[in-house]
Amino acid sequence: MADDAKADAEVVVPLVEEHLAIARRLVETGHVRVHLSTATKDALVRETLRGERLEVERIALGHEVATAPAVREEEDGAVLVVPVLEEILVVERRLVLKEELRIRRITTIETVEETVPLRRQVASVERLSGAASRSPDAQARPEDGTGDPA
């Protein structure tokens, strides 16, 4: 009975707690070597080019006018008429319409074929193992997925 009283008196349960510490460290697993190569191939380019040129036609008039005529468009905007004026000194001053400049817009369309060089760069990557990267005469194997060694 004395043992029962002692058992009821106090029971000690130890508590345990764990702690976790996470750290990172740099581990060298190997090296890579990247080779870039540029290939050039000629490609035929076909494109329609649109251009404009201006044609100036001078028309001599020699009319006397009271006021300067305004710049105007003719032929639905295809021709711009610019009056050229000259003052001549006589006993009186007269405004003479000397000439007009007719500026015509001419649209040209032509198809042009030209061979142009196109360049393309390809990168191949070689993975060098840790041991192979330390020895300069070690063989490297390509791992670029193309199967091309360089």
C-alpha cells in the first residue's frame, strides 16, 4: 500500500522538442561550355514596292491679274497648281501671272526579287563533369539535345 501512495503522489513525464535548421551551401557538380555558331544562307525575297515621284510641268501664261491666285488642286487632287507671280515695274505696277507649276503625283508599283543573306545563331552546350573540368585534355560530350557536336 505504501507503493500505491507513492505512485499516486507524483508522475513526471519528460517533454521533448525538436528544432530544424535549414542551410544552403554551394556544391560544384560540373561545368558547361557554350559554343555559338552563326550560319548564313541566302533567301529569295519577293515584295511589292510602292513609290511616288513628282513631275513638274511649267506652263507659261503671261496674264495680268488683280490679285494673286491661290494654290489649288486639279484632277481630284492628283495635280497641285502653284501660281508663280512676278511684279514688273512700268509706270504703274501690275501683277502678272507669269506661269503655273503643275505638280503631278505618279504612283508606281513594281515587284522586286532580291537575294538577301539571312543569319541564324545556334548555341550548343557541353556539360563537363567535375573531374573532366579540372583536366584540360578530358573529352566533353554534347548535351544540347540537337545531336550536333558544335
